[in-house]
Amino acid sequence: MTVKECIRDIRLRLSPIYGEGEAKAMTRLIFHSLKGWNVTDMIIHEGDEVSEYIAGKISDIVGRLLKNEPIQYILGEAYFYGLNLFVDPSTLIPRPETEELVDMIIKEWGSRSDLRVLDIGTGSGAIAIALSRNLPFSEVTAIDISQEALKVAERNASNLKARIRFINEDVFSFSPHPHSFDIIVSNPPYIDESEKAEMESNVLDYEPHSALFVPDATPLIFYSRIAEIASKALDRGGRLYFEINPLHAGQLLTMLRNEGFIKVECHRDIHGKERFISATRK
């Protein structure tokens, strides 16, 4: 089988499930992961014979994709804010919406140096690493309750030459020093348990539920605790940033104002959904 025939076969098998556009994108990712090729390389080599080894690898990958396993876990990599991150099932797959949150912070603070940044619930380290690499001479601290996730984050930070202090800590017992940060950011679990029925199987069956879901009765449990931390740990004029569930935007705005934060604002994502909140300590 030639490369051209192999590409056609992959797309034919994946298109009924993922659609033609997504099948093409997945094909590019597969060849980039296995061969290091870009689109131009795939065209140049389309007449080459596919080795038995590569054919076997492709067959395994496509078989797993047909079972709805995320391609990021299969290939062990995900792209975030121009970075190539290692991911495995102990961490969430970084989302494009979260890139918007990072971009918001960099646009607001990018002209400052020596900033002290805290990322709560770092997972793969995506937010912390992106901020570390884009905020000049910043001191970034990242915490997570999962030791497995922190191993992934530490590996990514090492690979990408990002200097970050990682701490294995539960947010409900974490107590940093007063006035010790200029920025606190978090993308905590925020999907209501009752929303599971509407979610795709590639998320439900493979991504860590502890990083996704909160009880319907206490949907703001992480936000209220992080706001409590931020009210003490942020320096005067420091900023708190959240990624949120649009269903609870109003409640969160009210809660943060009641906690004494000022300049509490909700921001929409590229799809027009209320996805982020920022707030300033008095």
C-alpha cells in the first residue's frame, strides 16, 4: 500500500464517525506523530510504500479512534498555545477555550515582568507553562491534588524549558502566604453531574471525571474555595481568573462581588458563551 492509498483508507474509515474535515485533520496528526511529516511531506511521499511496521501502527491507531478514544491520548500529545504537550488519561486534554483564557491574561499583563503567578488544578501544566513562557521573568507556582497529573505537568515543563514550582496539594487545605501572588488562575472542575447525559463518549469514557464534574447541589464548590484563597493570597490589585460553566456565570459574579472583589467581569469565548470571569482584589 502506498502512502496515498493509506491516507485514503484512513479517511474512509474515520469519516463516517468524525466527518471528512476531522478525519483529514486526524490523518495529518497520525503521519506527523509516526513520521514527523507535515502536509507537504505527505504529498511528496504519497507514492512511497508504507512499511509493515507503520501500517501496523496506523491500524492500531485507527482501531482505537473507531472506539472513540481521543487521538491526543492515543498519540500522547496535544497542542496548546503553540506548545506540544504530553498528555495521558490522568489529565484533561487542553481545550481551545482555555487558550483564550491564557491569551486574556497575557494581553493584560504581558508588559509586566517578575509577576508571581499561581495556577490551581494545573493538570497537564498547560496554563502554567504557557504563562511561564510568555510573562517575562515570572515566578509560576502550580498545584494539583493528583500526583499522576503532576508527573505529566513536570515532564511538560522540563521538555519546554519552563521553570515552575509544582506542589501536590488539595485546594481545600492549601493556604499560601498573604499577598504572595499577582495572578491566580484556575480551570477547575465545573460540569454539573446532570450534564453527563449530553456529553460525548470520547470525553465520558476516557477523560478523568474528577477533573470534569461537580455535584449538582454544590456547583461552585471549587470557585468559592479558590476565591477564599485569592482574597488573602493576591496582592493588592492582583487579579483572579476563572474558566467557568456558562450555566453558573450569574451566581459566580454575585459570589465574587460578595467576597469583596472589584472589577468583576464575565467574558465570552469565541463561540459567544460566557466562559471566563476576571476579578480584582481591592
